[in-house]
Amino acid sequence: MERLTGQARAQDVDVEVGIVLPLDALADPDSPATGELVGHGPLPAGIVRDLLRSTAGKRWWRRLFAHPDTGTLVGGESQRRRFDGFLAALIDLRDGGRCRDPFCDAPIRHHDHIRQSRAGGPTNFTNGRGVCARGNFVREMPGWQVEVVHDGLGDQPHTVRTTTPTGHTYTSRAGP
């Protein structure tokens, strides 16, 4: 156990449970919608409770929210100001771990405010996107514009439009 987790006993391992909930399940406690344990699929609530009860380590619940019709990830709990920690992980999941810039398939290295923070853009799931370092730096040059077309919370996936200094526009949609 110590080689795998750094803890001397299995009971001391920290546990974070990510549970994806359809949005309608939040509004209606009697909803027949089921949750999904991230990385494992559907799991009976009793097993999750036993897992959380049996550890002496730290425990965290993260609620992840899915669109009720499409199952697309639309948000989650986060209390952070920067795109780090859980919020960055959520953006990475939505963006498939790849840069959202057109014609770029580099790994995400930066989490960018679509509407820049200095222009009053919020640090939240819908105003964030994963990009490579080049993508983040280039968009700061004169003439580049990036805007949210669809926030991803409705029927359309999270969609971003990039306009270059020459006036060309490119659209990037988050995957399923």
C-alpha cells in the first residue's frame, strides 16, 4: 500500500469521489435520473458511502453537472479564482486535453479566460478554455479576438470563435 499511495495503511488513503449528476436531478430529488461515478460508471450509493466511511484520510465530494438530454458535462463545484485545481481539470475533461485553437492538437498547457479577466471576464467553466502556450500568448497580440458563441449549458456544445488580425474566423467546439 505504501508503494502505491504513500500511506502506510489502506485506511489512510485520501479519497475524492466525482459524481456526475444530470441537472434535472438537482431540481427534483425524486427524479429517476442516475448518477455516475467518474472513471467507473454507475455505482450503488451504498458502496460509495462505505468507501468514504472506511477511510481515515481526507474525503471530498465533487458534484459534476451533466445536461439532462445529452449527458454533456456542463459544470461542477469549484471555489477557486484561477483556472487551477478542480476547475482546470473540468476544463481539461470538456476540451479533451487538447488545445482548443483551430488546427492545433497540442496538449493543454494553459487555461485561458475567453473574455479576459482584465476586461471583467469571470473565472468560470463557460469562460475558460484549454490552450497550448502558443495559443495563449498569440491571442494577447493586437488584432486577435476570442469570444464564446455557445456556453455549452444548453443544447449546443461549448463553442468559441477566434478572429485573427486579418479578419478570418475559426470556430472550436468542445467534444462530447
